[in-house]
Amino acid sequence: MNQDEDVSPHGMWSSRWLFVLAAVGSAVGLGNIWKFPYLTGANGGAAFVLIFLVTTFIVAVPMLMAEVLIGRQGRNSPVNTLRILVQQHRRSGWWVLIAWFGMLAGILILSYYSVAAGWALYYMVMMASGAFDGVTAEVANQTFAAFTGNPWLLGLCHVIFLTLTVIIIGKGVVRGLESSNRWFMPLLFLLLLVLLGYGMMSGGFSEAFAFMFDFKWVDVTTSTWLTALGQSFFTLSLGMCCMMSYGAYVPSNASIPGTTAAIALISTLVSIGAGLAIFPIVFVNGLEPAQGPGLMFVTLPLAFGHMSFGALFGFLFFLLVSFAAITSAISMTEPALAYLVEEYNASRSRVAVTLGVLCWMIGVGTVLSFNVLADFTVDGSRTIFAFIDHLTQNIILPVCGLLLAVFCAWRLPRLVVQSQLGIRSRSIWWLWQLFIGVVSPLAVAVILVMGLFPCVLTQDCGA
Ligand code: PFF
């Protein structure tokens, strides 16, 4: 492939910074602000945070580089990128299945992600109306319970968020939206800092800090490892070929190690910042850290409700969270969207509506799992929401990530990888191979087996 042909048929990011912005837009979302704090709360605090940092920087970051480099090498939708690479290098066609599973994961994730994003839309309106002014912890709890207990209202917010997403991706204004990240993301960080300042002065900060960083091995279980690993994948938008499809539009002169390190660092800082903003409010108000998905929606209105200009700040915060959710949501559909456009020459808007309807249908299950079907479990212990979340985050993403790492390390020619990453020194090459070819895949495999079959450790699988 010569340099002049080295472009994607779908267009290119005009600079490496636009790629970083777009990838940060995809990475930073509800995963950082909503999910990370409630998973930390439910999994023992510091034990989860430390393992999350380890799985992010040792396992996920090399895989992020691998996904982007594979995308840039193939320059097409993930399915066609993998098809091109296996044909060029005479590898088995089975590798293409990874992209199919990635597309499936994208649709399943969007189906519930859009439900939670609908909550943010609702809270944006509620904050603006002043409904939380001077509110007590009990009322904040009750408001969330009453909201999620109402399937019609929840369904309406879900539909509104999905419709917005479909309109944006259908109109193809994605790139324009991504560049508005330039303003919205820093504003979101600024508001997180305001919340952090509020948390610091609230009296619960030292307890929150200890909860998040006072690590004790005894708190670590096999499920902590699996949940932290899944969260590392989820929050970096990894394992479902989303970053591969974004990688396809990266200019050939951009440094992959540099840009991916920036993406991982920003995303991790936002997660930690969100935790440090939320937990002081939890402790000072005697709330339950392990309460699950409602954590952010109970704690933050409480904080805003007691701040000067709280209604305005609260409105702005949930607006920015909704925006961060949209820039993530559009990236989830990118692998399937690019593939369907390439394969069937279909119009973007038609494909967007089809994907939206599919996500809506599956998402109804998640909507109902918070109310009418709250007692219904798919596998004996998980509601529909919890099951789809577990299946995608803890199984599909890590498995696809592992396979992509193996593909990159052992199936792509060394010269291709070296030139994509700009590696010239032999020792750096061996270090890279050690991580992407051995350490990361092995770690994922061990964590998956231990997390999914804990009986392996206790040797009572047959019992
Ligand atoms: N990384 C996003 C977040 O943390 O909110 C979620 C996400 C986006 C997951 C894109 C997967 C994906 F492909």
C-alpha cells in the first residue's frame, strides 16, 4: 500500500489531535462517571481501584495500541479491515469473527447505555427545575426509586436519547460533534473539579480518600479482578473494535503510542476524579456506597442541592454528562455502521435508524428490569440489565481483546507492526511483544477463567 492510497474510504481525522479528541469522546462517558464509582462502591473501594489501574495500564493500554494499529493498517470497517489483513497475510478467515462479535457487543451495550443516558437527560431537566434544592438524602433516594420504578417515564427518556443518537449518526455530523468535544470535555472536567472542591470541604473527603486508596489484599476476590478488567475494557471502548474503526481514520504520521497513552491517561483521571467527587457525599450523608447503578443519581443531586447556584451547576453537569454519553454512544455504532455502509452501499441514515430500532427493542428489557421485571432473572441471579452488562463487559470485550492481541502479536508480520508503532529499537520491540503477545493475553485468560469459574481455585468444580 503506498502512502497516497493510505486513507480510509470513510474519511480521515484531519490531525492527530482530532483523533485524540474523538477517542477521548468515545472513552469518556457514563463508564467513567456513572459506572466506575458504583463498581468501586460495590467491590470494596481501594481493592477495586488499584486492580483497575493495573488492568488498565498493563493489560488494556497495549491492547488499545493494537486495536488502533490494526485499524490503521486495514483502513476499513473492522470486518473488512480484518478480512483484508487475513487475505494479505494468508491467515485463517476465522479471525474476522472478532469483528462480528464486536458489532454484537456494540449493539448490546448501546441498548442499556442509552437507558442510563436517558436518566442523565431526566436529571438535567429535574436539576433545572430546582426540584433538588435543599433536598435530603432520603428524598434523593426516593426520587431515584420513583423514577426508575416508572417504566413509561424511563422508556420515554430511553427513546429520546436513542432518537438523538440516531439523528446525529444518520446526519453524519459525527465529526462536527467530536470537535465540539474541544469545549465540552474541558467544561466537564471543570465541573468535576467544582464537585471535587465541594467534596473536599464537605467533611467526608478523608474517609472517601481512604475508601478509594487504602488498599487491603483481603478485600480482593476473583470477581474483583474480572469486574476491574471488564471496566478497563469498557471505559477505554476496547474489545468491540470501536477503537479499531476509529484507528482506520488516523493519519499515517500520528504516533500511536503517544496518542493512546494520552487517551488512557485522560480517561483514567476522569474516572478517579468522579470517584473522589462522589464518595465524600456518600460518607458525609450516611449513604450506602454499594447501592449500585443509582449511586451517581442520588449523590450528585444532593451535592448540587446544597450549593449556591446548584440548580444551574447541576443542570450544566447533567447536560455535559449527556453529551459525553452521546459521543460514546455514536462510537459504539461505528463498527456496524461503517460495515453496513461499505457492504450494502446503504445510506447512513437508513442504517442508523435500523440500528436504533434494534437497540430500542433490546433496551426495553433493561428498562423493565428496574421495575416490572425487577424480580426476573436471566441466569438465576442477574436481571436483564445485569445479564447484558455482564455478558458484554466481562465476557465479550475481554475475549475479543485477547484474540486481537494474539492476532496482532503472532499473526501480523513484524514489519507491519514495527512501522505502525514506529519501533526501531530491538529491545523496545521485544518489550512490546512480551506485553501484547504474552503478558496481556495471559492475564486476560487467567482473570477470565478465575472470574467465571471460581471453583477452579477451590478445586470443587465437580461438586
Ligand atoms: N467508553 C465508554 C464509557 O466509558 O462510557 C463506553 C463505550 C464506548 C464502550 C464505546 C464501548 C465502546 F465501544
